[in-house]
Amino acid sequence: MTDLASMLLHSRTQAHVFHLRVSPKGLAPHLALEAYYDGIVGLVDGLVEGYQGMKGLIEFKPVKGIDNDASPENIITYFEDLLKFVQTERKSEELSFSWIQNEIDNVEKLIYSTLYKLRNL
């Protein structure tokens, strides 16, 4: 849980940086990124608070720095890589509870929705 929670909280900040740096001509990516960073906070809160209620407080880990490359290709690659990370982490035995999997489903749904908007709008 510590790696997943740390990465998802970092993704909120990374999405906000992309949001602030995306080309002014790119309103759709700007809005897609805003929807992501607004949406992920509540999802992480629900996931981590529920987990901590069951298992106790977790430690957060350092995550790599901020990426300033707001090119469309780089942003899409970031979210594709984030999705792969989430899909790998969810296979951990400590996250095998059905309610945790449901919470992670909502995280994946937000990432897929963000990718759809970035690729198609």
C-alpha cells in the first residue's frame, strides 16, 4: 500500500504541473488534467483511510521528482505508465480485499478517463 499511495499522491501533483504547463491552445488536455488532480485526492483518501483503519498507519515513500515536459506524448506516456504501475500493485496480497480492489477500480477508471480525454478531445 505504501508504494501505491505514495505514487498516487505524487500523480496528483504531477498532473497539476502538466495542467499548468500544457499549451494554452490545448484546453481539452488542460481540463482533463484538472479533472484528474481534482478526482484522485478523494479516491486516495478513501483507499488509504480504509486501509489504515484495517491495518494501521502506513509510511509514505519518496517518489521521483516532477516532470516539466508537458508535450502531449509525454503526458499520455506518464498516465499509461501510471496505469501499469497501479495494475501491478493491485496484485499484491495485502491489497486482495474486495473493497480495496473496488477502490483501485475507481482509480483505474479515473486514469482511463483521463487517457481518453488526452487522446481524443
